[in-house]
Amino acid sequence: MNQATTFALITFAITYILIFAFQKIRPYVAIASAIVFIAVGSLNLVEGFSYDIFTGFEQIDWNVLLMIIGTMGTVQLFIDSNMPNLLSDIILSKVKSVKWMIVIMSLFAGIISAFVDNVATVLMIAPVALAICKKLGINPTATIICISISSNLQGAATLVGDTTSILLAKAANLDFTDFFVTDGKLGMFFVTEAGAILAALIILLMFNKENGKIDVADRTVVEDKFPTYLLVLTIVFLIGTSFIPYKSNAASGEFYKPEISNGLICMFFFIVGLVRNCIKEGKLDSIGKAIDELDYYTLFLLLGLFIVIGGVEKAGVIKLLADKIFELCGGNTRAAVFATYTIIVWVSVLLSAFIDNIPYVATMLPVVAFLNEQFVAAGLNISPNLLYFGLLVGATLGGNITPVGASANITGIGILRKEGYNVRAKDFMKYSVPFTLTAVITGYVLVWLIWM
């Protein structure tokens, strides 16, 4: 390795060690590491490594950041309107026993999470589940755990379901509809749903003896449905613009959309909601509240990581890692592709069980891109979506295994802690391991069968 590669690899390793060891300061670590890369590259302190502030800022994906900000904002308006509680009440009015309550609430959380951030989903559904469990006099731990892991699973179903999906869509040049059908083949939505259905059966088997009766007397009243319309319109417009190509895919003279079109759509409907609230209330408090409730932790973590990973790629580390995986798996055969696919899925499951999947996916996406290039160069005509979707299956679903593997899990456990319930790792994994392995194996098999 040359000096540039060695420097980037050591700095990157230190960055990740600190990110994994100190969860509360992850964004600061990412930003500090980005500053180090830019400073070293600007001052030419390492031979062969040039990386100034302008090059660093070119690595930031503003479309991703705008999508996250806009979606978070609209979802918060949706939560404040009490519509999720009403939807829960409607569903529960049809449920007759505790075991079906747990299954249905888990599936409902998953459906919501396919279009809403996982953490926001848990924050919406968990309080409803807590109220039901208190009314029935049962321990809410198992119910909240199932809601958390189900919401994390379904985040891979659509473009807007999770930050990892947004990151992957950009790297793989996918739009909203591509998560359903792309190149004439089924996308991640159907793969995820198949895993969710089988995982729900596992939950049903685990709670088969919970036959306590449920009675929902009152139904939540929703006086303002406007945020619900905004959320629906956001999804509709994302679907609509998915049929318009980006410049890189457009034919000569064909109309194309800007690179930040999805981000602009999400921001537009969020701003419409804010303006409407300000007019309705006659004051600007809604703007301050929206700014306060943004997830700065995720935004600054991604901001720093975009710059760091750009620097790592400039130094040749990503290509080096991709080359090593390619060499390890044996070259230009179908067996080599299968070995590479298997490594990506199951190493992702293992790592995502202990580390946040956002930085992991952000790091692995360029590796997968290089691996796809290697296979094409070796004469193998495989779809790049095979490895991309394999990464999403392993990284997104794998985070469900442990309490710290996903933000949704951490949020759910935090809610339980506030209620006086301390969840041990073995208590969490009692439910998460069979659920996760069922979903991952389903996704692992289906993605290979569909895309190879």
C-alpha cells in the first residue's frame, strides 16, 4: 500500500472504532474525521493524497439529506395530528386476543415504517401499545420489542422507509417504483414483505398461548387530516417522478429531472405543512418546533461520513477492499458471484448486529459498486441490484439481532426503560433472533433467485 492508502485506512479505522465505542458522540467523530481528511489533503501532508474542502463538499449527497429532513418534518406533523393513534384504534377494534394484538401491531408498525422513518414509527406505535398493555395488565416488553424489530425490517421495503434505503437508491440509481419492480423483476418491497409475513408467523407461534381478550372502548379523534394528505402526496409525487429519468439515464433531447428532485419533493410538502400551521396558528412557533425536532444526530453523522468516505475512496481504499473480496471469492464464475453475495449478506448481518447500519451501508455501497465493475470486467453479465439488494437485506435486517444494532431498537428499549422495564440483551434476543433469521434467510434466498 502507498502512503495515501495507509493514511486513509488508519484514519478510517480509528474513526469507526470511535463511532462504535461512543454512540452519543458519533456525529462529532464523523465531522472531526472529515476535517482531518480535508486538512491533510489540502496541505499535502501525505504523499499522493490531495483532497481539498471543495472536493470534500462535492461528496455530500444533498438529495439524501433533503429527503431525510423533509420526510422527518412531514412525519412529525403526521404524528402530531394523532392519525397513527386512530389507525391503531381501528385495527385493534378488529382484534380479539393478546397474541393477535402483538402480531397485528407488529405488522402495522411494519407497514407504517415502509413509508415513515423507523424511529418515528416506534415513537408513534409504542405509546399505543403501552396503553393497551396497561389496560390489560400485561408486561409490554415483548410487544414493544416486536414493534421495534418489525419497523426496522420494513424500512428496506421502499425508497423512503429508511436512511439506508435512501443511500442505496442513490448509489444504485433507483427510484421509488424500482423498489417494487425494476428491469421486469420484483424489487425489495416484495422481498421484504415475504420476510415480514414469515417473521409474523414466528411471532404468532411464540405468543400462541397469550389468549387474553381485548376491548377497545374509545376511538381517537383526529381533527386535522391535512398532515396525512401531505404524507400521501409526498409518496404520490415520489412515485410520479420516478418515471422521469435522471440526466445520466436520459436519451439525447429527453426531459430529465434534477439530481435533488426527491429531496425537493420531500422538502416542498414539509414546508407547505409548516406554512399552513403558521397561518392556522397565527404565529411562527411551528417553525421553531420543527427545527428543534429535526434529527441532527443522523444529519451530521451522514454529512461527516459523506466527506470521510469520499476521502477514503480518493485514497484507493475502497478499490483495494473490493479487489481483495473479488480475489478471495475466486474470480469470474457463477460460484464466485454466489460466494461474494453470501459474504456481503452474512457479514452485513453480523456487523449490523453490533454497529449502526447507516455508517456501515454508506461505507459498503462504493465497495459493492467496485465489485459489480469487477464482475462486468471479468465478463459476467450480472445485475448490480443483486449485490445492492443483498447488502440491504443483510445490513437493514441484521440490525434486529441485538438491542444496539438499530436506532429503532434503542428507541423501543428507551421507551420501556422510562416505564420502569429494564430489557436485558438475552430477553431482547429471545424474540429478535428467530424473527431476524427468518427474515434474512427469506431475503437471502429470494434476492438470489430473482436477480441471478
